[in-house]
Amino acid sequence: KMQILNIVNYLLQACSNGITAAVGNVTEKSVTVDKIDKVAPVKPTATADTSTLTNGDVTVSAVFSSDSVVKEYSLDNQTWQTYTAGVVMTANGTVYFRAADAAGNVSDVTSFVVENIDKTAPELTISGNAADWTNQDVVLTANASDGVIEYYNGTDWVAGNSVTATENGVYLFRAT
């Protein structure tokens, strides 16, 4: 029995010290783990080429962090497309941007709202023109759906929506 206990103790001691060759040699090996990345890239920043009211297109550009290997944009925050250059907005709306790093971590989404595109000309109506013959002055008044109303005084455009016609002729108004 004693001999069996000595063998068991020897095996337990060998197991607790690692695998040891019969002559006491030990082999150790280390491994460096350096490919774990659980941090998402910083969310992109977005800017537009213009923020003033325009009747043209607006280009929205994004800047991504240096660890972003996947750069994407979306117009509905559901369907994503590869971002390579500024996104041209032909109408008001929202552009979304996101990034992913080499480990697949996805950034928070950045949204950029474009609300300065107005491609519709204002509607302009002019009232006050006499329907019947008159020997009186006629006051013409312009109304617009939006914008600033001006009339032409023969030399320049002047802000205002009313002109008194003292004689027959063509009177010009515009809304901008």
C-alpha cells in the first residue's frame, strides 16, 4: 500500500508542477494575444457644403476616424451603402453615417438633417387691375406664397408689394 501511495503522491506533485519529464525538464511557452478589439470607432462627423437657403443641391460630407475600415451612409437608416465621397442631396432629408473597424465593431450613427433646399418658385398673384374702364388710378397689389416681393420702378427692383398705376403700361412684380 505504501508503494502505491508514493506513486500517487509523485503523480499529484508532477501534475501540480506542470508536466515534468522524468529527469526534471520543463517546457514553457507563452502566447501574446493582440488581436482583440472590443471598442467601436468614434462616430463620424458630418458637414454640408452650404447651410444657407438654396435652390441647388447640397453635398453632405463625413469624416471618419482612422480605425474605420468600413465607411457607410444611408438615406433611411436601414439600407447602407459604401461611402466614398460626399452625398449629394437633391431635396431636403436626412443622411446617416456609420463606420466599422477591422474587428467588426460598429460606431454609433451620425445623422445630418438637410433642410435648406427650396427648388420651388414662389407663387405670385397680382390683384387690383381694373376690370372696367376707369378714369381713376389703379392700385396693384402682389401677394406671394413665400419669399420677398419686389416691383420694378423703371430703373431698379424695389422691395414692396403695392404700386399705384397712374397711367396705362406694364407693371412688373417678382417674388424671390
